[in-house]
Amino acid sequence: MLIAFSFVMFPNSVMATEKTPTHISVETNEMPPEIREMIDRLNEIKSLDKSSLNRLEKKELRKEVRAIKKSVRASGNGIYISSGAIIIILLLIIIL
């Protein structure tokens, strides 16, 4: 009970300090040129005035955006591990 009161009465000010955010800049030279072209096309589509387009043109743009995003994700620019896999890996490391 004394420990519980000590947490309430004397807060840990060390944990409350604010850390300065670090900004990581990704250079465009690190990406392959075909990925860079796809991202440029996505930005171009995003900045496009879609109010003047008809329904079929908008549909084609949506399909193109989906296809580009799918190919960028499939390009393998990183390793993605699910949270379940991380928990299993950590349990295996602890057990072994």
C-alpha cells in the first residue's frame, strides 16, 4: 500500500520529459526510378482537378491508382512483420 501511495504522491518527473522529435529524410536517389515514376504519377493524379472528369474517367483513374499502389507495395521496399509474428518470435527467444 505504501508503494501505491508513493506512485501517486511522488510522480516520476523523469518519465515526463519531452523528447525532441527526430526527422528522417528519405532521399529520392534511394528509390528505384520506376518506383519514383509511379509515386510521381500518384502525386499528379492527386493534384488533378477531378470535378471536370466524367464518371468513366474517374473510374479509370481509381483503377490506375489501385494498380500503382499495389505494385509499389509489391516492390519489396521493406520487411513487414505482423504483430502476432513478433510476439511468437519474442516468445521463442525467451523460451530458448
